[in-house]
Amino acid sequence: MNMGTSKTSEYTEKEIAIANYAKALSHPARIAILNLLVKKQACICGDIVDELPLSQSTVSQHLVKLKEAGLIKGDIDGASVCYCIDEKEWKKAMAQMGELFQTLLTTKVKCC
Amino acid sequence: MNMGTSKTSEYTEKEIAIANYAKALSHPARIAILNLLVKKQACICGDIVDELPLSQSTVSQHLVKLKEAGLIKGDIDGASVCYCIDEKEWKKAMAQMGELFQTLLTTKVKCC
DNA sequence: CATATTCATCGTAAAATTACGATGAATAAT
DNA sequence: ATTATTCATCGTAATTTTACGATGAATATG
């Protein structure tokens, strides 16, 4: 029995990509950082630390995760660093997530 | 110095809500489950296990997390359970996440 | 040059997440 | 009634995440 077994051994690229973006957004501190970057309408740096209930090193780690996910970029500007939304990458991210959202929103569910 | 200290001791409700939704989506298995629920256009149950590279108990745990986040619902149907997208809750979730996305997309960043 | 500021990184500890097998409860089938 | 199927939960181990202080590199300021 069980001839047509189709247990996948991996996930699709898309699934992994979306999960990674979601992971980058899965902590309130990182959402707060993104909001700060927009609200201040300027590339703040250590100011982020002042606005969050976290130490400098912890904030730095969150910034690394946002950078790794490609959601923000940080340019060195003298002694300080200028962080801001990476518009181009952000759009790519949102396009991928939006695709999933749209599918789930528009597909008519007819059960339960 | 530092008179106007405004280090927040907490995050906003919105930040926490968005982070929670993102956390629910932060694992490829859970993205795959959502896609399966849509693709099959029917409330599958243990079939999910056959399609994923995970054990039954692990899949069950992922389903719990999706349920806790309010993204899916599961109705008991005899011996099996019928899972499907919770349309109403899903729309609420997407509205909240979409709000953040829109803000970050439309706000003109003028730095870096 | 000496000192201060800004930020990243290292080491470490605590907590959360992920995954599995084993077990059990509930319903269905024989 | 017995047996099989479906799913949740428990216990546990391995890994990842979160957070902090300490330290260090780089630039700016005195």
C-alpha cells in the first residue's frame, strides 16, 4: 500500500523565502525599529537604542537580522551608522508575502 | 543630561500583534500548510502529514500554532479533523500587516 | 596625542522553538 | 466488543533565539 507516496523531503524556495521574511518580522523590537525608521523620516542610528527597552548590543543584533533579511541597510557615516529602509529590497519582500496573502484571501474556502 | 529620556518599557499593541502574526508565518512548514489548505480546496487533515517531511506530532504542533494565531480553524468531523483557513481572522491579520507594509512602501525615504 | 562617542562582536546564560516517539482519547469499522 | 484510524498531548533532546555586559575598532573632539 501507499504506492503514491509524495512526502516531500524539502520545502519550496518560495516557502522558505516567505518564512525567512516573516522570521525577520517576528519580534516586536524589530517591528518597532522599522516604524522608527519611517517615523523619524531620517536615518537614525543610536537613537533607536534610546527608544527601545533594550541594551545597545541587543538592538545591534536586531539590526543585523533586519539587514540579513534585506529589509534595511546601514551606511557608515563617520563614527555613526545611518540605517534606513531598503526600499528596493523591501518591495521584493512585500511582493513575495503579498502573493501568499492574495492567494489566501481570494481563494474561496468552501468547508468547515 | 538626558532630561527627555523616552526609553519605552513596552511595545505597542500593534507592534506585538504584527510580530505575533509574523511569528506564526516564520516556519516553512507552516507556510506549506497554508498553501496546502488552499490548493486542496478542501479541508484536509492527516493528509498534511503525508505531504510534509515531518512526523504527525510535529505537524500537529504547527497546526496548533496556526490556530493560536487565529489563521486557521479546525472543526472536529468524526474521527478526523477538518482544517481550513479562517477567512475572517485571516483578513484581520492581513489588514494589520498590510498597514505596516503600506506605510513602509509609501513613505519616501530620503537618506542613505 | 588623549579622550569621548558610536557601533559591532564575543562570550555566556536563560528561554523558546523544533522535532520525535510514545501514549492516550475519541470515533469508525468489523 | 474488538480493532483500526485519527489526532492531541506528554516527555525529552537538540537547536535557535533573545538578551546582557564587556571589550574592541573606528572616527570625532578636545
